[in-house]
Amino acid sequence: MIVSTFLLCMLLGCVTGFLAGLLGIGGGLVIVPALVYLLPSVGVEPDLVMPIALATSLASIMFTSSSAAWAHHKNKNIPWKTTRKLVATIALGALIGAYIADVLSSQTLKVVFAISVILLASYMLLSIRMTKVKPMPGDKAVELIGLITGTISSLMGIAGGAILVPVLTYFSMSIRHAIGTATVCGFVVATFGAIGFIVTGIDQEGLPNWSLGYIYLPALLGFISTSSLFAPLGVKWATKVPVKTLKKMFAAFLILVAIKMIFK
């Protein structure tokens, strides 16, 4: 079953890598639900399924987002002035989220994930026709956005693009620059969130073999073996697809994930 999990995660890595480059989401919204189904098949206890899914998702996003962020940097899609303001508080938020997740039950984490996805999907659906309405806020507000994004993203096991992209486009940033910023911030969220899950899970009883804290290494290796290869392909598509189409694709993706979680 460990080999089967590795091979299935390789296939999923192709999808998550492409979506990371195309939409700046890091793939967590695909990885977490997939692992919720896969982990029980390798004997993971129900109470550990969700924290392991979140931790493994964040660990895989480290590799995917780094590849996507580098590709966006080469395509000049990253406004570094704004991105630097977000990074520090996003890192702090990611650590806070990991520690909160450690004290919540697996069922509570599932509810948090599902509700967050529904809210994100609904917002993106309603904002498809929304134009740029406000200028970028001051430094303190940007830092607060980073802290909130980092905390929620770590609790959901995602890179934060699903939160940052609509927020940044609302504040007059082009969607391509918003996606570029989200990939950099996603790398930061994933790195510090994964560290938090390693520390909080290192003494946890009942973890499956080949675990590092809450991170399940066979699934992680499956994801990263293919996801980083497909991220640059997603970036190339992001520069070719019309802006309105790209935003609709992003909203549709979130809606599909939300529906899947509702009927699970």
C-alpha cells in the first residue's frame, strides 16, 4: 500500500504542479482532500489523518512553489516591493497555524477546511466581474493581510494563493502579478508551516512508519517527484491565457473543490 500511495501521489503531483504554476495555489486544495482518502488505506488512525494531510501538503508545496516562483521571477511577474512586505508576517502566521492545528481534532480541521474552501469559492465566483476598486493599503494593513493569510493557509494545508490572489486583485494588482506574489508567499507559508508540523508532531504517538513529525514521507516523495516538473508548464500557460479566462478558471477550480468537500 505504501508503494501504491507513492505512485498515486506521483500522478497527483503532475496536476498540482501544473495548477501551482497556472494559478499560484501550490496544489494544497488538491493534495489535502486526496490524502484524506488515501491515508486510511495505509493504516493511519482517524485522529491523525487531517494533521498528516495538512503537513504533507505543506511540505510538498515547498518544492512546487519554489519552482513556480522562480519561473514567475524570470517572467517578471513578481512585484517584489509588495511581496517583501507580506513575507515576514506570512511566516509568523504559518507557524501559528501549525500550532493551532496541533490542538484541534481531525474532524474540526476538516470542518475548517471545508468552510474555508466554500467561502473562497463563493468570493471568487462573485468577484469574476469585479474591477480594480481600491489602491494598495499601507504597510501595516499589508502585514496584517500576510499574518491572516499565513495562519489560515497553514490550517488548510495550502499555499495561500486562494486567499492572496483575490485580495491583491481587489487592491488593484494585476492577476498575473498577484499570482506571482502568491507563489513566493506560498513557498514561505509551506516552509514555516511544515517546520511547525514537524516540531508539534515529532513526539506524537501512532504515526505511520516513514513519518517526519506529521509529514508522511512516501506521499511527499510521490508529489515532489513530478510536481516541480509541471509547475513551469503552468507558468507558461499563465502568460498565454487571457486575464478573464484565467480568473474564471481559478474560481471554477475552487468551486469544484468546495462541492467535493460538501458531498464527501
